[in-house]
Amino acid sequence: MSKNKENKPKQVTWFNGCGGRIGIVTGVTGEHAYIGAALQHDEDSDVEHIMQFGAKFPLEAALLLAPSKRYSED
């Protein structure tokens, strides 16, 4: 499993999928969003894991989704 570039989350959108929750995370920087399964059962840990190892997802499509949670850009 390869790692994605370091990034901080800007927002996440959660969906209920077959077998668990699916997250689409948009980063503060970058050309893509990332999609992955919630494996940790802790939202912040899941978001971090998706940012590190999630599959690339079209940024334009992710920005159209209603965010479940927004992160501050501190």
C-alpha cells in the first residue's frame, strides 16, 4: 500500500456503504480528494488513514458533496 502526499483534511463526507462507512476526504491542498473505508471506528483516525492511504477521487466531484464535518485550517 503506497502513501499519499502529506496533507491536512479540509472536510469529510461520510456515506453508509456495503459493509461499513465510506469517507471522501478533501485536503487543504492538492488536486484530488481521497476515498476510503472507515476501518478504525474513530472518525478522526479514519480521516487520517484515508488521507494517507485512500484512493484518489475527483476533487471537483468531492466539492459538490455536502460535508459531514469541516476542519479548521490552523
